[in-house]
Amino acid sequence: MEGSQCLPILQHKATLTKLVKDNVFLVVTGETGSGKTTQLPQYLYEAGLWKGGIIGITQPRRVAAITVAQRVSQEMHFTLGKEVGYQVRFDDCTSQATVVKYMTDGCLLREILADPGLSQYSVVILDEAHERSLNTDILLGLLKKTLLQADKGSKDGSVRLRVVVMSATLETDKLSTFLGHCPVFTIPGRTFPVTSRFGNAIGPKEVDSSRYVNEVVRVALEVHVSEVAGDILVFLTGQSEIEKACDMLYEKAESIDYRYDVQDQTVEGLLILPLYGSMPTDQQRQIFQAPPSGIRKCVVATNIAATSLTINGIKYIVDSGFVKQLNHNSRVGMDILEVVPISKSEAQQRAGRAGRTSAGKCFRIYSNEFWEKCMLDYTVPEIQRASLTSVVLTLKCLGVHDVIRFPYLDHPEERLLLEALKQLYQFDAIDRRGQVTQLGRLIMEFPLHPGLTRALLKAAAYGCEDILLPLAAMLSVENIFIRPGTAKQKEADKKQRNMAAQSGGMNDFATLLSVFQWCKASDSPSAWCKENWIHWRALKSAFSIETQLREILLRLQQVKDFPVETFAGNKSELFRRCLCTGYFTNVARRSIGKIFSTMDGHGTAVHVHPSSSLFDQEAELDWVIFHDMMVTSRVYLRTVCPIRYDWVKDLLPKLHEVDAYELSNIAREEVNEEELAKLESKEAKRQKDTAKKLEKRNDETS
Ligand code: CDP
Ligand code: MG
């Protein structure tokens, strides 16, 4: 019998299909693994709903969209990319024939921009709504806004587009109320009890990654030798930790003598498998396969295994208690990927993964005190903790100008909305009246950070997009440099230092560009990567992304009035000047010794990260721009390059000017023309003053 034949959802096939047909909105909930994601779209397909348009299913995570589409195409006996396909950023595996389409929530948001009524779709399923990803939350608001209005208008009762919101449990009443008290269908689950045990390795004070990596490895091995057969799922936070933990596990598992060391004599080996977002998909498929008899499977995963992907056969959980999360850091005024304690509800969800097929056990490496003192009850929705810049621009492009009174499931902090408007204004994506500018519309076309797009457009204006396109692609992929962490680390470091020097030195952006170009020009790019300690897979994605960005640019250059500028100067200067156009919000200046200070008004004290080619060369530096920051006990700048004050002089005042700018009126779309004129003249003066002040400071110190 095929796996899908015994899933809890099967009994409810007819009811669910009817409910979807009869309602504009429907909320479906059920334990993770009950078959919502893989089965419901198939039921709707069988019921013929695809004849009215595509059945679209959104996922907050790209890996989930890809793996699930693979699985479903297999179950339905279709070739992936034909009837069943997926679309994620920079990777479109769909065709004219596609009627069941898995996609990231970000992709659907982009589609709404081009086609607000989603006329190609018959059903949109917003999956994993409990994750409360920023894009899913915005989609909820947008669909509510358009469909509840349209519903009132249509008298014949015919429904064109249906929306199903799926969530792993929790908050279903809230969702239903939000969507006009729509029906909720709960798939009754069968779960088995899971006993949880606290450890004592992590108390309220420790958040050191090497400590919890060591501890999860120790606990996983202990489970392996002392517990009866059943697979293990370990939760860590990211790729490098996961790889490190897997290496340690391989090494330590080798010395187990299965004749004497293990309690359960049917256990004869350990199969160790990593699972994280940017992993090759063929490797991911292995995760779902049952291990050979006598072998215990141990999957070391990110949070992706908490709800998005269900692995059968898991009996033991080892929970590190941490997750990697994008948070707006008010200290430095930027979004930063941080490792933070998970919430209690998240910890329960993780534990629950052990009780799908039989009673399970969850080993928490943190203490009860950590649980009490450091873990929130619920995870804060992304909309209340991350930067809203691209969301606000999307809303504005969709004609939603009043971003304060937009129907949010949970209202974001006004501070974050204003911050987003400020940034869009600084980037000239919106004007003083809050209207999207021509540049703003161009920025919207690129699936990149607005600053990076601005730099790219500047380069295109100079006719030198060939240097910015590869860079933008390189900045869009993760982990280019391999960090073996072992005895080989020195060798890798040396290679990487050499590459930085050969690319001109003292410019991390230029190093990225050179790596791209050298690799592309080599006879065997994969061999070149291996030799130079570069992740070939990351480079391969970068090649593909570069092509896609180039296509977007070419398309825009043909239809829109593209600005053209000329430039006299050397190439390195041109490159860095283009970067300044986009990164002027990320400018820092050396104050004393190795300490820099950011120029965005926060004046944060920052250091160059040791991985940068500028590290230890600080004495030679004055002004720099950087791509991102890393916050530990110190704030570090990553991907850095030196610039000249002259290049940002005219841009910097804009960073200070906006405080007086009546952002909150713009946010509510209450712009008074007279007041605006007054403000404008006042600000013109302010801007001049600030420019003078900055200039003076620069003269004094240089
Ligand atoms: O969405 P929900 O959590 O309710 O369940 P699902 O993702 O549809 O998973 C249903 C079943 O399909 C689970 O037993 C998964 O292990 C299995 N599955 C799989 O074997 N391979 C995949 N690529 C995805 C799901
Ligand atoms: Mg699911």
C-alpha cells in the first residue's frame, strides 16, 4: 500500500473537497504529517477544480515547495514541471501544462503584482499559515481585502477564486474570524505520547554555538547506544553547525562496538543525514527513505523539519533549543540573522515530531530554568520583528497606500512601518507624497534588496552592468567559501586570502566578483571550485541567478526609459561608486583604532569581521561600505570595501533628513500639501546644514 493510502486526511476527502468548492475561504488544520500539503491539492485536482484555473499552494520555505512538488508529481505519476510543478525565487519548474503549482509565498506575492485578481488560479492554498511568515501574512490581508469585497458584489453566488488557509494547529479561530468567520475543518489526528526531559547543558546565560553543537552530538549518541530502535531527529540552527555536528557524529559513531556498546542488539549501525535549506535536492530525497534494516537513521536538521517536512519513523528528538531568525535589530537599525531561543510552543511542536507512529521521547539539552526564563510562550510573527521595506513597496505598487490601516492579522509595530517608509524614501523608491517613483517600480522588478538593485541600475546606466550582475548574484547565494573547520582550515584560509589579493585586495565585493569570473572562465568550473575551497553548488546557482537578473534587466531596458550616464575614471572606482549608490545606508567611518562608527544616525560602534580581506588593515581605512552585519558581543561588518567620502557626500544627508519628514502621515495617506511645502523648505535647509556639518567633520579629521 502506498504511503498516502493510510494518512489521516484520506477519510475526509469528500467533505474537504465539498467544503473547498462551497466556500470562498476555508481554514484547514491538523497535526503535522496528516497529509494536508501533499494530499489536499490532489483531491482538488481529482475533483476537476483545475479546469477553472491553477491550484496553487504556497510555502514559506523554498525547500518545502520543491520537495513536496517532487513527491506529489511522483504520487500522481506525472513528470515534475508538467502537470505538477514548483516555482521559487530564481528557479521556475512549471510549464503551460502546470495545474498544480507549489510555490513560495514570495512568488505568489509577485504574481499578485502583475495580476491582482490572480485570474489564472481557481484555488490558492496558503500553507503553513501558523509559521506566520511575512509574505503569507501579507497575502492573507490582500486576499481578504479583495475577496471579501468581491464576494459582497457578486449576487449569483458563483465563486471564481477560493482560498484555503492551512495551519498545523493553533490560532484557527483567529484565522477564521479574520476571514469573515469562515468554516474551519480539523483533521482529527492520531498522536502518541511524547515524554520530554530537560538537560543541564544550556542555562540562561549560555548561547555559545559550539557548546550546544557538542551537547546535541553527545545526547544523540547516548540515545543511539541506550534506546531501543527508532530514528533520531536533531534540531540545530543552520548549515555550518549541521555539517559540523554530522562530522562529529560520523567520527564518534565509528568507534562504537555494536557487540557490546548498544542496549538494543537489533541496532547495528547509524545513518547520519543533514537537512537544511540550501542542500541539493537529490540528497534531500534520501531523508524520506526508510533506512536499511538494523540501521538507525539520525537526521540533523534546521527548523524545516518542525512542520514543513515530515520524516516518518522518528522516535527520538534531540532539541538544541535554538533557531536562526531574521530580526530587526534596533541597536544597529538593520535586519540581522540571529540565533535565538525557540518559543515554548515551538519546542512542543519539535517534541511532537517523535510521536507520529508510536510513543516517543524528546531530549532537550537546555534546563528547565532556560525554558522558564529564556523562552517566550509563542513565536513572534515575522511581521512584528523584521524589516517591512519590500512589503511596503509591494503594497504601494498594488495601490494600497494606507499601510497603517491595511488588514493585518497581527498589526506590525508602527515603528517598523515608518522605518520601511524611511528606507524607501532614502532609496528614492517613493516620493515625499508616498507615491512609488519610476525607480521604485524598477526596484520592484528585481527580486533583490532595494539597495543592491539601485547599485545595479546605476551600473546599467554607466553601461557596466557586467560587473554588478555577477556581484548581485553572488550576494544572493549563501556560503561561497568552504570552511572545513578541520586541519584543512589553514589551507582553505590561505587560498581565500590569495584570491582576495589577486582580485586587487582590500575589497570583499571585488573578491566575490573575481571568484565568479575566474570560475566561469575556467575549463572545469567544478574542479576549479574544489581546488579553491569554493562551494560549487553555490557558484552554479550564482551563474543561473546572474542569467536571470540579466534577462530582467534586458527586458526593462527595452521598454522603460533607461537613464544613461557617462563616467571617466578607473574601473575599480566605477565599481565602488556604483556600490555607494545602493549601500549609502551602510556607510561606516573609522573613529579610533579598529573601531568604526556607522553613519545612519545610530552611530553604532562596529568592527571589521575577521573573514574580511580588510581585517587587520583597518589603520589604512577611513570610510567603508558594507553588505551586512553580524551581531555577537560585538557588531561586525561583513563584505566590506573602502570608499571615498566624496562618493557618498551627496547621499548621506538623506539619511538624516527624513526624521522631520512626515512619515506617519504618509503612512496613513494624510498628506497636507501646504504643510508639505513648509516642511520641504525647512528640510532643504536642514539638508544643507547637515551636509555642511559632515563636510566640516571630514575636513577636520582628514
Ligand atoms: O502537510 P502535512 O504536515 O499535514 O502532511 P504532508 O506534508 O502532506 O505529509 C504527508 C506524508 O507524506 C508524511 O508521512 C510525509 O512523511 C510524507 N512525505 C514524504 O514521504 N516525502 C515528501 N517529500 C513529503 C511528504
Ligand atoms: Mg504541510
